[in-house]
Amino acid sequence: MYPKPKTLADVPAYYEKILRGLQPGTVTELYLHVGIDSPEFEAVCGSHAWRQADHDWLVAPSTRKLIDDLGIKLISYRPLRDLMRK
């Protein structure tokens, strides 16, 4: 387990460290709590800024490049379901 980022600016490095630490040949689920910050979201969600930071990292072109450079294969739950049924 990785310690949570201490600041919003640390979010990209936090997720990059996780991706770089993945072991080849394993299935890893990485989930994020993404959100688009707005006054309405801020009113109902105390973690609105963190969710925006997760969103920003997830959609950044540099994130996709890192995933591709590391040879990480993104899949949906359907292949996992099929494997679990065997």
C-alpha cells in the first residue's frame, strides 16, 4: 500500500509510483474517485478538490503515455468475469 499524497500537487506522482510498481502478469484494480469541481460539488463533497485532482490525472495525455510506455493493458470487468467462470 502506498501512503496517500500529502498535497494535491502530489497526486500525479502518487499514481505514477503505483503504476511503476505494478508486477507483470498480474491483474490490478486501480480505482479513483473522480469529479469535476464546481460550487455545487463543493457544497456536497468535502473531498471535491481531491476528486478534481484524480480526474485531472486520469485524463491527462501524460497518464495515457505512461500507461502505454509501461506496457499496461487496460481491460474491463467482462474479461475478469469470464476468467472467474472458468
